[in-house]
Amino acid sequence: EDNTWEPEENLDCPDLIAEFLQSQKTAHESEKSEGSKRKAESDSEDKGEESKPKKKKEESEKPRGFARGFEPERIIGATDSSGELMFLMKW
């Protein structure tokens, strides 16, 4: 529930970022060896997103992550779909 998307410049945890990027590199290399098995599975994962814009507005109004005094536990995911690198933080 308290996981949040944070822009890279908001994060002061270079060890967690390096660990996450290394794990992604390792996962990417193992996916190459598996072939295209997983591509078909991931194509159908992005359904049911229509109700989220309302929730995003509510979330943006309350303080997140470091602003709430949380300590980062680990990085769960990352995206740059908005043109800015964002990390999904587990607090």
C-alpha cells in the first residue's frame, strides 16, 4: 500500500539503485536465453487500467516516500515511459 513511484533525483539510495539495475541486467540476460516464451504472456498484462486516473489524483495530493519519513527497503520496478526515469519503491 505504501509503495510509491519516485523520480530518480528524489532518491538518496545509490546502493539500492545499483542493486536493482544489476538484478535487471541479470534478468534480461536470462530472458535472452529463454527465447520468446515470456513475450506472449506479457502482452495481456496491461488490462483493467481505466479506474486508476482518479486514484492517481488522490495519491499526488498526499506526501510520498521520503516526504513521509520512510526508509527505502528495496526497488521493486522502474519505468521511463513518461520520459523520466521512475523507480517503484518498497518502503
